[in-house]
Amino acid sequence: MGTVTSVGFNLRWTRPVYVGESDELDTTIHGPADAVRWMQVHFIHKHGFTYWRAHALCHSALLGTIHHDFARQSFVDAWVEQTSREEPHDS
């Protein structure tokens, strides 16, 4: 028989992260599950150390191998890197 792995989809960070597209921070990321979903859908550049570190730490948090708040800063770092790589939009 296999084992059942508990996944903490409802884990919440002590402080949420506010993200968005362009200059609007209109989305609240409450925890590692939200962070993984945001990265999968909204990140254009899904590569590089910062991205993969955030992805790996959020998954580790969901599996309970690290404290979930430990993954928060790596997500923030990846999001900041992502927004700095985006091309400016013409108005």
C-alpha cells in the first residue's frame, strides 16, 4: 500500500503579499498555494534561480517539510524579479 501525503492547500502566511499586473496591486496572495497558482498563470518568465527557488519552497511548504512563512520571501523575490523583466506597455 502507498502512503497518503497531506497537502496544506489552506496554509496562510502571517502577512499576505499584494501583487498585480501593471501598477495595480489588486490581488492578495495569502499563502504558498496562491503563490504557486499565481506563478503558473501570471509569470511570463518561468525559469531562473529565483523562480525555481520560490516554486520549490512553496511546494515544500504545502507538503509540510518547511514552515509555510519561510516560502513567502522567496515568492516576493520571484515576483519582484518578474515585474522588473516585463516590457513597458505603450499607452
